[in-house]
Amino acid sequence: MATLPDPSRAGGAMPRHVAIIMDGNGRWAKARRLPRIAGHRQGVEAVRRVARAAREHGVEVLTLYAFSSENWRRPEDEVRDLMGLLRHFIRSELAELASENVRLRVIGDYSVFSPDLVELIDNAIARTAGNDGATLVIALNYGGQAEIVAATRRLAERVRGGVLSPDAIDDALFERELQTHDLPPLDLLIRTSGEQRLSNFLLWQAAYAELLFVDTLWPDFDGESLAAAIETFGRRQRRFGGL
Ligand code: FPP
């Protein structure tokens, strides 16, 4: 992966890699006097819609923040519900991902999930590994700081082992240790629901990404919302530190 996105893609360009912080499920449910799980269920429908729309737009990689390393702080039953939805999503979506030539990837440490879910995720990743149409990346138990710390630790081990000189560590070498190392640079990072924070998502990768905060609650986000976001991206001037 190049350290910087390709400037030639700026100006009416299509983002190759779009990431979304899917926020607002709880507020969507609350506004309808429904339990939070109802919002998450609609959130999954939005995932299906938007993943399909992204492929139709030719977005190569869509990365979705489904469960952050901080989401364990939520009530136990909500965490259980989210795991259940994830299980259901993978079971019900796998055939479509496979037939649509989509590769499923996960970033984050999902090894701590229940063994059946780990197996389900591993199988889905393995079954779609050879697909080269588009990539759907789901961030599970993911935290950007933890990703950077893990990368640092691996490099430090190599320095300690005498196989890496500290002088050889640069952006490109560091990036190779990240879980996104083989994905195109992040072009566009969208957060729904009006919040304007990164919440520990893709901290390194967002260095030169265009940020877009929209008021739409995630369950209401659809193909048109994505098309509008892509259009906004195309109007942005990306200078990557130049003039
Ligand atoms: C934020 O809304 C959303 C989440 C923490 C989870 C996102 C999960 C899904 C959309 C469903 C599972 C995903 C997949 C890929 C199967 P919130 O609950 O923080 O909303 P609030 O801020 O309005 O309370």
C-alpha cells in the first residue's frame, strides 16, 4: 500500500477505499420508542444496502466499523445482540458475497469472540479469499491505537533480534505492519449521525483521508447517501501536503 493516496485520482475522482463509522442505531430506535436492538437490526439492513451500492459505484474496498474495542463497555445483552447480528449477517450474506466475487476481510482481534463465531468468520474469510471483485472489510474488536501499538511491538522485537535497524523504520515499513497493509489507501472516511470524532478508527490510515460527517442516522443511510458522499469527495481538493 502506498503511503499517500494517488493525487491523480483527485478532482471528480472516485474513492477507491471508503470507510464508515456506522453511528446512530440507538438514536434511530429511541426516536421510534423501540429497543436498541431494533436499531442495530436496521443497521444491518443498511450494511447490506450500502455494501451493494459501494460495489455498484466501483468502490474497491469498503471498511465498516462494526464493533470497536471499546464496545465491550456496553451492557452485556447489547453486546450479545450485536454478536448475534454479526453471526446472522455472515451466515445470510456469505452466499451473496461469494457469488458477487467479494472478498471478506476482518481487521481487529476477533479471536476473543465465541469459538463458533470465530470459526464462522474464519470460514467466510477463507471461502472468499480468492475473490477479486471488491473487498468488504469488517472491523471487529478493532482499535486504531491497539493496531499501532501491535505494529510497534513487532518492529521492536525485530530490532531486539538484531534483524532490523531503527534507522530503517519509516512510514512505508511501519505501514506494512498494519492490518490494512495490502489495501489501497483510505480515501474517504464517513461518520453518520452528526458526531464528529474518529473514535479510535483507522487512526494511521486516516492521515490523508477526506473526512465526511453526515447527520443521517446509520439505519437511514442508503445508496443515495453513499452516492452523495462520493460526489462530495469528488469535489474536494486533495493536496496531500502540497499546494
Ligand atoms: C453505533 O450505533 C453502532 C454500533 C456500535 C454497531 C454497528 C453495528 C451494526 C450496524 C450492526 C452489525 C454490523 C454488521 C456488519 C453485521 P450506536 O448504538 O452507538 O447508536 P447511538 O449513538 O445512537 O446510541
